[in-house]
Amino acid sequence: MSDLRLYNTYTRTVEEFHPLHDKNVGLYVCGPTVYGPPHLGHVRGPVVFDVLRRYMEFQGLKVRHVRNITDVGHLVGDGDEGEDKLSKQARLEQVEPMEIAQAYTLAYNDMCRMMNTLPPSIEPRASGHILEQIGMIEAIINAGLAYEANGSVYFDVLTYAKTHDYGKLSGRVLEDLIAGAGNEARELEGQGEKRNPNDFALWKKAAPEHIMQWNSPWGTGYPGWHIECSAMSRKYLGDIFDIHGGGMDLLFPHHESEIAQSTACTGHNPARFWIHHNMITINGQKMAKSLNNGIRVDELFAGNHPLLEQAYSPMTLRFFILQAHYRGTLDFSNEALQASDKGLQRLLNAAAQVKKLPVSDIGEYAVSDIWNNCVQSMNEDLNTPQVIAQLFEAARVCNQAADEKLKLDRENVELLGRLFDTWLLGILGIKAEEKGHESALDGVMQLLLTMRAEAKTNKNYALSDEIRNKLTALGFTIKDGKDGSSWSL
């Protein structure tokens, strides 16, 4: 794996990746806050880190992939103000918060299954690790970097910043943060307890009506959002691990706070690499409830959202995501999804056609060049668009060989098959989607091709041409070869 290079957000450079522990990789990815159904913005992260994991395992590494479930402590303002997101949704639906957490955790994991992402090695819940979080908070207080105020505990950002570079990950300058906080005219809930407006909550005192609360040395309450990931990543991956992943929207305050908390406990950054994927926009706009452009995943698959012209399959969505580099913005549109669907079908058709290719004694093309280019592209910061470009080259070679315009020897035909199996189906994680009518359609097509062959044998060329022309008009491609005819849609 010495050739793999990844962009490290913390250092803002592309660096060679070497596992901390021989061939074992520790990967922590921030999972969802499970207070609502999964939407389009939830999809990119699981796909990106799934491909990273698949490629590492292809290279012989063992990956412990930890992805958490946030089921408490994430407030509606993403800071320390407002109501807990799960408590609010539970109140609206008049159920227990853990019913909300369970329902939407299942919905999220079902989405991941449909997107063909490998399940995480460990999927810890924040509510199941309260003791670990309390232990970290106590250590931070003992280090002189947190303080208790009226039953809540806050991280002391200014004291921490005297000896550490707070803001390095996100590029925020502490002086600007202080100035911005000082200029705020409104008094947010609980902010008066803080020594500085930039201090963030490690533990929040629970109001009597708050549904989720636990006992702690500071009274009954619940953990802050940021401490959860620090505690769970530390428990399952150790004080320092290889990769911490997530979306760019988590850079500040979430990941910046994670680094500060973990450093306060252990003396160093918890992750050697911080990897962030960019966001999905819709027609050039960020998804927002006010714009009514937030598309749920189930709406996308069913095609029943006003912005959708049709339904799109999970594999079309996965292929669409991988056609853009993970650090670039990805703009959703019907035109882009339709183009992705056509491109994906072209590759899947080529992959299915390899087994039928004629084999020549002398080859005219080295498929190994495509393979090597795929490896080089993935090694350079997971350049999946370049891998896909190489697969389209493989499809071109496949089609030319099927039309007998290019000769491939047995070795290259077999390597072409392994290329699609390894890179399209394996590392990129594309699977041929099961459709109940496909076997019946294939049976009907084989029947028509047999009728056409019999018509040609009987020199009834008018009928033979009529069958071909009508199938072509319906969108089928018929190819005649020395071993018979084949079809594709």
C-alpha cells in the first residue's frame, strides 16, 4: 500500500498512506443523526468510504470500519442551543426517542444496503457509551481544559488555544471566531454559563421535561454532540488511529472539537488522516427545507418528488456519485442521472458480453494497460472518475472484439473479464440490479433471434430484416457473429 496517496484535510496536502499497525487500518466515519428519513445528502459519504475500504481490502489490508449512530446530544442549532433533534422529533410524533432512533437507524442502514455498501465492522450508538463519554469529560476537566457551570460542562477553548492550534483543521482563525461571537446581539440558550462564547458543551444539564438524561458527577444531563465521536473512536480504535472521515459540513465545529477533546485527553490528534467528501447540490443549490429541494432516498428510487422526471435505481445513484471526485462538488440533476444510467448500462452490457467474445491466437491489445491505469488512478487520492474512464475504454475494446474489429487472445479476454469483475463490481461496488422480468425478457429475445435465424436459413430475408428492424426501433441492438446473434438493450 506504499503507493496509495490520500488528501489529508489537516495538513492540506496529498500524502502517502501507510497503516499505523502493519496491515490493519482503523477507519472511523461519522454516521447519521437518526431523527428523520435518509435523504440525498446522506448517500455520498457511505459510498465514498465504502470504495476506500474496498480498495484497501483489495490491496490486502484488513479494515476495522467504525461508523457511529448519533441518537442523543445533537441539538437543532448544531451548537449548544435549541432542543435535542431526537427529542424534538419524538415529541412531534408522540413516541419515545429511542423509537425514533430505531426507526431511522433501520431506514439509514436499509439505504446503505440498497446502495451496496459494506456494513461497518462496528456501529456504536452514542446512548450506549455514556460511561466512556463521562470518563473523557472527567479527564479533560482534570487537565484544566474544561469547567462545570450549573450542571453543564464546557470545553475551555481559550485555555486550550494557548498551547494548541485550535482551528487548524477547518482553517478558522480563533481571533475571528472570538470577534464574531462578541458581535452577536442575541443571547442564545445557555450561553450565559460560558466563560467564552466559543466554548462548547461536553455535558448539558437536562431540563425536567427533557426526555433523555443520565446521571453524572455534575447531575442529570446528556452528552454534547462532539464528545460522542471522540469517546467511541477511542474505545474501538485506540488513542490514535489511521483515518477519520466525514462530510465537509462537519469540519467546524464537530471535527475541530473532536481534535481538541482528544488532544486534551491524550496529548495528540486522534487521527493521522482527516478525509472529507464534498456535498451534493441540486441544480446548483444547496439542499434546504426552505427551498423544498431536499429529496429523500425513497422518493428518488420511486420517482415521486416534484423535482424528479423519473425514478432512479440505487446503482445509477452510486455510479453517479463515483463519476465525480469525492472532494469536488456534485450537482444533482435529472440530466446527469439519466446520463449516468446510460453509461452504467453500457459498462454492465460490456461486462456481460465478455464471456461470449471470440478468442484469437494472436492478440492486438494489452488489457493490462487498462488495469495498471486503474491502479494508478485509485492510488492518486481515489480518482474514481479516471477509473470509470478506463472502464469505458475496456467497454470499447469489448465491443470492437465482439464485432471482430479487434483481436484478443485468451489471456486478454480472461483479463478483460477479471477487469470488470474486480474494478466495476468489486472495488466500485456496482452490482447488476435484479429485475424479475429480465429472465423472461431474455427468453423472449432468444425466441425472436431463433426465429430470425430460421428465416435466414430458409432465405426469407424479408422476415429476418423485419424482425431486426422492429427490435432496433424498440431500442434493442442485434449483433451477428460467427457463433450466432446476441442482443443488448
